[in-house]
Amino acid sequence: MTFQRARSEEQREIRRRAILDTAAAMLDEMPVAEVSLNELSRRVGLAKSNVLRYFESREAVLLELLDVFLGRWLAELADELAAGVEADAAPEVRARQVAEVLSRSLAGRVVLCDLFGAQGGVLEHNVSVEVVKRHKRSSLTRLADMAGLMSRHLPELGADAQLFCLMSLVSAGALSAYAPPPASLAAAYEDEPALGALNLELRDALRISFTMTLLGALPRA
């Protein structure tokens, strides 16, 4: 892909979108840690200096993608929760159903989980104050949207809905780093199965984490 010099806002937006789309395609092939600005520039057909005219760093690109992916996921999650949670069920039953839907949904979005895992330790570094402020404003809006979904299906959570949403996204990022295990660890589990007694698939690990948190947050009779 090659570009002529951008001379209008429309052309600039086309370039920004091309950079984001290319970075998204790279994330389908490799983890966040392996996405480099040099390779991104090469694939998008721009000099690195030109990419930096649109995004101040690799991290700024990935932060914007995190917001895009999170917004798309929340739009789909609304339908998944509506289909998977029984409105008339007891609170404990609905809590387990919510945990099941969330775990299944997030486990199927490995790139999103990888971005969550890199957010605090990597992506929010090497960016300006303005970029971080813009990202945090958007994140708070997304978090409020997710909390609204939780409150719709589990109103018993009350004011804890937003905190649960934050903790669930942090957990998804952290747990995704362990699943699947690297080749050396998988080989160790095969040689000595007892070592893998607590090894879980990502979906199972998320379901257990979400279920325990939700059941603990429900008010006691």
C-alpha cells in the first residue's frame, strides 16, 4: 500500500484508518509485545516519521485500537447477555449465567484480552498526557456502558457494578497471559501431569473468577 501526500482532512483520516487497520491485522498474527513501529510502517507503506505524524507512538496506536475493540465487544455483549441470562431467575442463577456469558465472550477475543493485559504496564507509557487523558475519558465511558449492562441483568450489584466491570477486564488481561501455556510449560505438564493440576483454559479460568466475584458481591438475605 502506498500513499500520496495527504492534503485534506479526509485524506488524513484515510491514512489514520489505514494505520489502525494494519495494526489490527498484525494483532491477528502476533501478540501485542511483538508489534513494532518499524513493521507497522513497512506494512502500511509509510515512513516511520510519517506514521508518527498521525500517532505519536506505537503505544498510541494500540491504545486507540483498544478503545475500538472494546466498543465493538460491548455492542456484541449486550446481545449475548440478553440471550444468555434469564430475567426471572434467582440472583445466584443470573450471576452464574452472567459469568458464563462474560467468560465465553472474552475468551473468544484473545486480542482484546492481550490489549487489556498490556494496558497499564506498556500501552499507557510512551504517550503524552493528552493521549492518556483522551484514552481515560473514553475508557470511563466504556466502563459505564458495561456497568449499565451488568446492572440490567444483575441489579443486585448496585454500586458495585462498575467496580466488578473494572476488575473483570483487569482479570481478563492478567489471565490471558497464562493461556495457552508456552511450549516449554506444555511439555513439562505432559512429562509430569501433577505440575499442571491448576492449569486451566482461559474460558474456565475467567468463568471461575467471575462467578466467585459475582456471588461474593451479591447482597446476603
